[in-house]
Amino acid sequence: MKKTFELTHPKIKVARMVESVKHEVKKYLKRERNKTLPEDADYWDFDCKIGKTEQTADVIHVAAINQQIDTLVAEDVTSFYLEVLVKPAVRTFEEK
């Protein structure tokens, strides 16, 4: 998912738009996690970026998406860019 979300609408308040964006992201993550994994993978990993524009987007962890959306809304932005790319991954275990 590579998308610029608009938070302005003539009839819908910003809080409702933010809630809609978070729900859309949650649905996307669930849909991707439910896909069949390749034989050599353990889980689905996500590469995420968020920012005011595509050029200024910073890399974040998938668990921090909602927090970063709230941070951007607190800065009174009218739109933001979110990129969530899925990839198969293998767990690595460290020896102690």
C-alpha cells in the first residue's frame, strides 16, 4: 500500500477521517497476514514509511503506525503519505 491520505472533507470531521484511515490500514495488514506464506518463510514482515509527503517519509515499525498518524494530526497536516510493503521473513534466534 502506497497512498497519500487526505484528512479534509467538506462534511466529515478530521477525527472521523483519521479513524477511517486507521481502520483501512488495519484491514490491509490483516488481509496481508492471512495470505499463504512461502515454504521458506515464518511470518509476514512489513516495511513502513510515513511522512507529510513521499519524499519526507521516515521509516517506522509497523506497530508505530497509529502513533505516528496521531502525531501528524496533532501537527495539523491536511494530508500525509503512508507506505506499507509486505515481505516474507524468517525468524532469527540469537545464541546466549
